Amino acid sequence: MPGILHLLEITGSRHTIILPEGERMKGNEQVINQLNARLAEELTAINQYFVHAEMCENWGYKRLHDMIFKRSIQEMKHAEKLIARILFLEGVPIVSKLNKLQIGSKIPEMHTNDQAAELAAIRGYNESIRLATEAGDNGTRELLNSILKEEEEHIDLIEAQIDQIGQMGVQNYLVEQID
Ligand SMILES: [Fe+2]
Ligand SMILES: [Fe+2]
């Protein structure tokens, strides 16, 4: 209805912003496309890590299961934040698109496949941050930055696993993962 004011409440704030109708926050289309591309990667990672975690559980490598499962849940939280941001920018979150899952048949291969997924995510987030900055969308830039930091922690932990396998051999490494 024309003339009616929208009331946007900022979560966690006592301030209320009143905008005339038609002046709602609308995101740059390129930024929304970037957020959807990152969302597809996150949804793919959730599934890939979830399968890897369950394979580890099935083989009795509990420590490894817990580590990979926790990472899968963190990717889910990233997906949730991306969806919330796309909706805030009045875009449509695409949750039906998955990239190809790279499931490893053995533990070292799982780690290298997950490392590749994290590397792609880090490249993607850096590119999206660059575009959000260019578009003057600092809110999106800050969100992407916080996710990027967690992806860097993920790859750090995965690369530590790969290094350990290199240093102690895969059999000794796997003995450590049983409990
Ligand atoms: Fe993520
Ligand atoms: Fe990650």
C-alpha cells in the first residue's frame, strides 16, 4: 500500500529505522550472485565432509570423525549466514545447487580432497570480498571476511593432518585416530 512506512528493526539494537516504502535495502546483483556461488560451495562442503566423517566413524576412527563432523557443522553455519545475508539484500538464496562432491576412498585422499575444497573456498571468498568492497557493500565484506578466517583455520588443520601422515606414516597416524 503506498504511503505506508516500513519499520525495519535492527537486531540487538534499540534503534529503529523508518524507511518510506520502496526504499528497502536492496543488494547489488553481482554481490548476490557471489553470495550464491559461495553458498553452493558451502552446501557441497557440508555434504562432502559429512560423508567423510561418517566413513571415519564406520572405520572406527573416532577422533577423525569428530574433527571432520565439526567442520561440516561449521560449514552449515556459514551457509546459514550466507542465506540470511542474501535474504537481507532482497535476493533469492539458491539452495538446490551442489558442485561435484570429491569423496576420498582412503583417509589421505579425504584430506587432500578437503584441502582442495578449502583452497577453492578461500579463493572464492577473497574474490567475493574484492567485489563486495568494489560495490561499497561493507556489511557483506565484513561477513565474508569472518567466514574466510574460519576457512583458513580449516585448511590449517587439514594441512597439519597431511604433514603428520608425511612425518609418521599413514599407519601410525591412523592408530592415533582410533580414540
Ligand atoms: Fe565454509
Ligand atoms: Fe571450510
